[in-house]
Amino acid sequence: MDAPLQETNRPAESLRQQVRSAILWRSGTQIVGQLIAWASTFLVIRILSPQDYGLFAMTQVVLVVLNMLNGYGLASALIQKPEVDDRAIRQLFGMLLVLNGALAILQIAAAPLAAAYFRHPQVAELLRVQALLYLATPFIAFPYALLSRAMDFRRQAAVNLLSAVLGALAALGGALGGLGVWTLVLAPMVLFGTRAIGMMVAARAWVRPSFDFRGAGGIARYGVLMATSQLFWVIQSQADVFVAGRHLDAHALGIYTTSLFLAQILVAKFVPPINDVAFSAYARIQHDRSSVAAAFLMGVRMVLLLAMPFYLGLAVVAEPLVSVVLGEKWLETGPVVGLLALAMPFLTLQILFAPACDACGRPGISAGNGAIGAILLPIAFLVGVRHGVLGLATAWLVTAPLYLALCAWRTLPVIGVRAGALAAAVCQPLLGSVGMALAVLLVDQLLPPLAPLPRVAILVPAGALVYAGWMLTFGRGLLAEALALVRSRRA
């Protein structure tokens, strides 16, 4: 049996220590990798045009829809099950190979239909090449399941960092080489290819796949529920581009998707690694709901301690920040980023619910939550798109709080958390961030007319000082808890 599976039963470390180590490795290398990726991404954005990003966003609707069937739900079933045998592992590998081969064929066949819908012939060309990504997916998802089951995120982190660096270099090279929109296709292909090779080596996952799926019903059922949840998430997360791609031109769509990318940097890049670790940890303690509830509330406090000031700070400095980071041709994104940033705290908190429910054997709750979003958000986007890009951003801001409230009402009883306890976990980061945002707005009003760079250089440190002062005065317990987690001591 593979070494990662042998580690599953190794009692050398406490779960707390394992979680701490996993978070530090998974999130720490994610931060380093993202800093490198962002440096490349922002340079690439300066080189490419909004139309390139709009055209690429049209292809992503198809990729994201099909990716819900790529088998990561099956991988999650392997992580969640208390006991697995060699046959189940080989069956999982076989399922992943079959599913992703079929998806590659399906995307190639559907490419002309997508191009006709978006009225851009080049969409078909892009989709045919991007079908190669599915061939790498089984060799990423399978070793990911083995390593996550063993709570071994160190080796995963090293591979992710290396592939992120190579993908960033490919993106920069493509942009400088004049590839245009094909730059955005090349970068993920390099990233996926190197990650597939690295993950298979890291997990030592060289097993023979089995295509005899008899007896794999449990894994398949869990995977179907996870895929159903992902389906609804895909609908809600891609409905805006699906609607806007039909009603807006490629330039306007590029402005919107780039604004959404900036606003979702934290929730899209840093929260998922934390959720990966959380899912594995919750699965270990799924029979002790009080421990799950305590761990969930701690996760909320730790994430919002950093996320809340980031979002509200971004909302108040979006316009000069966009000018500094992206350049003059992207100034239209400033007001859009500001609106979207105000919606992101609600989305971040809502995303934290899923790992706890899924690990406790209730993926149907997450699927139901996804169904709610799949109804609310498309309706909001259909209304908002009539008012252009700002209308789409406003749709996020109006719908996100209602969506969070409905998900909390369905989810909190399952994981044993009271609404008052969740409100208490949110309180200090929220109050400190609101105070910070108001202070930054006041400072901005008092400043004389300045160029974007010195304006940002004053406003960002001012906000950081106000938030730090608030937390040191009123949130010392939360800071002590965060410090204790880093130092691996009990808060």
C-alpha cells in the first residue's frame, strides 16, 4: 500500500498539530505561490486587452460547467470514508480516468455550440485546445485524495508552489511573445501538466486503475451528491458570465470579469486551501459535533480576522488602487471592484459552511444551499445586466446577504452552531473593519488632490493602523487565539 495511506493511522501527532501544520503548509505556500502568480497576472493584464479577457471568460463558462463532473467529488468520498481498501482506491483512479476522458470528448463536440451562443467563432478554437486539461485532471485529483486523507499537505504544497511558478512564467512569456488570448490558455495547461506529474510523484500514486466498478456504489453516491452541490455552485458562479456574454460586448465583459477577479482574490485563492484542510480535519472528528462546531467557529474567526479588513479596505481604495496596479486602460473597473468588494464578506462566510456539512456526511445540505444560490443569483443577474457592468455588481451586493442568511438557517443546526455564536465570531472583525473603512474615507476627504500612487501609499497604511489599533484595544482575545494557533498552543 502507498505510504500516504499508511500515514492515515499514524498517531504520532495530535489532530490539532496536524491541522496547524497543514494550514501553514497549504496556506503558506499558497500565499507565496499567489504572490508570484499575481506579479505575473498583473503584468499580463497590463499587456492584454479587456477583449482578450472577455473572450477567455466565455470559454470558462463551458470549462467550469464540465469540471463539476471531473471526479473531485469522488476524491472527496475517499477522504471522508473512515476506512478504505486497495480495491476502492484502484476503482477511484479508474473512475477519474473514464470521466475525464469523456469530458474531453464532450467539450470538443460542444465547442461549436458555445461559439454560436456567444457569437464568437474563436471560442470554439480555444475550447478544443483547452480539452487537453481534462487529461491531466485524474493525475491531480487521485494523488490529492491520497495525500489529503493522510493530512499530508506539505508535499501537496510544494507541488502547488512549483506548478504555480511555472504557470506564471508561461503566462508572462506568452503575453510578452504576443500570443494574446492564447496566453490565458497556455498558462493553465502548463500549470495542470506540471501539477499532475508532481502530485503523482509526491503521493507515490503509481497504482493500476480498476475499471470494474462493482461495489463502488458508496463512493459513487457520495460523489454524485458532491457533484450536485458543485453543479449548483457552477450555475451561481457562472450565471453572470453566461448572461453577460450574451448581452455585453467582449470589452465590457472583460471589464466585469477582471473586476470580479480582483474582488474575489481572497475568497477564490486563499479560502479554498483552508477549506481543503478543514474538510479533512472535520472528517476526523465528524462523530463529535461539539468539536466540529468549535472548530468551525474558530475557522470563521481566523478567516474573517484577515478577510473583513481586506474587503472593506478594497472597497474604499478600489479606484486609485486599480490605476496603480492595472494601469489607465482598466480605470473602468474601479467602481465595479468597489461594489463587488462589499459583497465578498457574505460570500466568504457562506463558503465556509460546506466543508463542515460534507465531512459530517451531509453533502445534501451543501447541494441544497447551492440550489438556492442557483435560483437567486441568475435571477439577480438577469435583472442587473440591463444596467450594464455596474448592474451586475449591484446584483451581487443585493443577493449575497440574503443567500448567506438562507444558507446559515439550513446549515448551522447540522453542525451544532447557534446563530448567536456565529454572530459573536463575526462581531470583532466586522466592527474593526467598518471603523477602518470610515477612517480611510475621512482621511481621503482631507487629502489634497494627489496622483493615485501617493494616494494609495497614504490610505492603505492609515487603514492598517486603524484596524490594528482597534483589534489591540477591543479584540485582544481574538489576536491571542490567532497567535496561539500559529504557535500551536491552546488559546
